[in-house]
Amino acid sequence: MEGHADPGLGPGTLAVSSGPGHKGAPSWAPDGDRIAFITDGYVVDGSVDTDGVRRWTTKDFGAEEAEWTGEDSLAILGGSPAGEPGTPRPLYRGTYEEGSLAVEEVSTGIRAMSADPEAETMIVAFEISPSKTGLAALRSNGEIGRVFTDVIRGVVTGISPSPSGEEAVLAARAGGPEGPYDLHLFDLRTGESRRVVSLGADQQIFGTPQWTEHGIYYVGGESGTSGSEKTALYNLYRVPTDPDEDQLPQPAPGVGREFVAASVQASPNGKRLAVIGRLNPNSPINLYVLGLEAQDLDAVTTNEDMEIKTGPDDLDWSPTGDGVAIVARGVPSGEPVVRGAPAQALLEDFFNVYEVPVSDREMPR
Amino acid sequence: MREALFWISGAAVAFLLTAGAFLMLANSGTGPAEKSLEPGPQRTEQGPNLEMSLDEDRLATLEALPNQSLDVGVENTGDEAVSDVNLTVEVYSENTALSDARYYRRTVEELGAGRSVTVNFALDLAPLVETTTPDTPELPRRIVEIRARTPEGVSAAKTLILPL
């Protein structure tokens, strides 16, 4: 069933997975062929060209996030009961060598991570104390490459490096897990951090803020707003990083005043944003691409009756910027459903991972 | 006059020969031969073929309890009889991290061409061990996968997804 187009999302869309299982958090391999994702708490990867998936962990693993750190290695965060963003968790390294998969724990107390498969490194935010977070660069084998001396006063909940790997944007809750959100710019060359803005106590950041050439973009909203499905009323915000500009969050230009954002990710060269959201609170959820220079918003999917997952990690750009992986299913009816095929061949009845083509392939960075 | 008749009859013969040659070429051309578009008998497959059906009106009455009745209709829509049709029913969770499953099996010894049979299964649809996580806030649905297969490899499958 893999590779079949799904008519509910638009032309050119290809299925990476099929069958039962709650899938999420797709991560595109650096060679662009395979996509790793979480299914019911365990890690698998698959491609549109092959049937079935390859399982990396035990089924009771409790994985929350997996990112490629090389052609045949994954960094896996989780392995414990899921918690709020920023909750310290073990970090594992999964490797695939000579047809054999192996998973080993490489660190504990990791609050957030971001992998760079080209450089075969990852930046991790680790717990120093309940209200302080340190940053370190790890090699793909888990060895520590560098520990940065600057300490973030708060609980880091997300990291997004720049395409050059010289800077990273951090979201942190000042003072502790319940504190107000700050946005930091971390210079990975000098190891110095700079707080860009502090949000009000009633504002929260949903997911990981994104470094772009045109400032920091993030999905935010009032605290207490449900982050699930149709009730989410988050907006897309932009914070300029140029010290000469007023560094206050403003609604992102180009998406329209009524746009409701759910999740966002910057493209590999940082010039575009993939955004899952609605044009207005009553329109269907779709995948959009926002060109940051021209401030033009293009609908990439043409969804009418599919339910696109809106979790902060439920989208990922292809390494060349010519596709985005998303997770979607048909809207459940609540009634018994009969299908004329084995369960493993079914697509729309379960959350599955799809490759959605995006025009304008990007030049390698 | 005789000379004119000779030329006219010669031209007529030449015309007929040429026309005949064209007709022969047209009939023996390389295009595909015409096929009869008359449809064959409906629903009859060459060789044995199985189709399954479920009484969809009764599915809404299924509950998350033991001893739930499920009728599975099996029809041989082919033109040959089949024997030893193995019917298997597997009940498991939509949550693929759970390995718990319940299996049921029945055999239909003989099913003639064009014949059908209804096989009843008493399924235990009581809850399997279910857990939810923040990523899967809704209770996983129950999957009932029904397969029919003969030793010769003739098969059919149905999947029933129950929001129990």
C-alpha cells in the first residue's frame, strides 16, 4: 500500500505508512529516501518505495521524538512516561549496521534536542537544576563534543538551529516548568546566549520556535487554550532578531489576520515556513508554505475531509525542501466501519504518514 | 469502336483488381482484430473466487462484551467449487504497541460454484488491555480482521473497525 496517493490530501501525495497505529513526529532521513516516525510509542522508519516499516525499538519503548543523526543512526528521546515539553528524559542512539538494529542510552536528563544529520551532531538541552538548563553539542555516537558554559535560566522546551549551525533559537520557561516563556538566541560559535523577548505570563509557545532569515517564528497563544484539534486558536508570530528592530512578537505577515496556526517548521535553508493551520477558524486544516521574503502563503494540500495531525512535531521538511511529511487520517465516523481489505492495507482509517510535494526545490545549503 | 470497348473493359478490370487488392490489404491489416464487446456473465470469475460479506445492520449492536455474535457470509463467485475454506477472525487493538489478540477459526468443507454460506462467530469483544498517552488521547478502536483462504490460495479479507 505504501506509495499510493491519497486523494483526500491533493495530487502527488504519497503514503509512507499504512494500517493501524497512532503515528506522529515524522523525521526525514538525510538521503531523502526514508522517514522515521513514532507509532504508538515505538520508532519505525519507512519509505514510499517499499512495503512495510523497519522497527528500531521495542514496542513498549515510550519514544516521543526521533531525529536522524546520520544515514543510519537516529537520536531518540523518550523511553519514559511522556510529560510536558522540557521534562527531562533519557536520550538514546539507534543504529542500523549490517542489517542489525541497536539502541543504547547515551544520556539522561535531556529536555530538548535538535539533530543535524549532515554534520552528524546534535544540540541537546540538559537539566542542570529544576530551573536551569545547559546546552551541549553531541556527536552522532553520543559522545560529548562541547558543553557550552552559558546557562539558560529556565526550562528549555525547544531548540531550532539556523541552517549554518552557527546559531540556535531556544524557547524556555523562565524560573521553572510553570514559568513564563522566553525566547533566546544562542550563538553556538561563542557559546553566548541572548534573551530576545519575554512573553507575558498569559502567553505560551506551542512547539519549537523556528530560526529563519527573517526572524524567529513561533506558534503561540493564551495559556490554557487547548492545543488539540479544532479548538486550538493559536496564532503565528514573528519576532525580529535584528537588534535595530523592535523585538516584540507581532502576528506573522503574509498569513492573514484570521489564520489559525497549529504547528510550524522552517525549511532547510530557512527561507520558507511549513505551517499546518486554518485560513480561518471555520476552514479545514491544511498544510501551507509561507515564503518569508515575498510573504506569500501557498496551500500545499487541498484537504476537505481529512484530519491532519496538529502536534508540534507532526511535520518535517525533506532535506532538499521539495516535500513535507505530515500525518493524517479520515475523520472517524464513530460508527462501525467495514473495509474490503486487510487492516494493514488501509490508509484513511488510521493516522498515517504522507509525503506532500512542495514546489521550488531548494539549493543545498 | 472495338478498340474503345477494349480500353474501357481493360480499365474496368484494372479498377477491380486494384480495389480487390486494397480490400485484401484492409482485411489483413496490422490493426487489432475486433473483439466482441458483449459482456460476460456478471459476478462469475474464471476458477474459484471468494467474496465475504457482513451484516452491517447488526454491527451497530456489537458491544464491548464477551459472546458477541458476528455472521460472516462467504460466497464462491467463481465457476469452480472450493473445499476447506479456512475462516479466521482476529480481534486486536488499534494500538499496535499491544500484542494482545483473540483468534477464532472455522472451516467450510465444501462451497460449490455460485454457492454461499453464513458462518457465525461468538466473539469476545471485552476490553483488551488498553492504555492512552498524551499523544493518543482517544481510546484505541477495536480491529476485527476476517480472512477466508483455501489451501490452493484463493482468499478474501474484510476489516471491521469498531469504536468500542
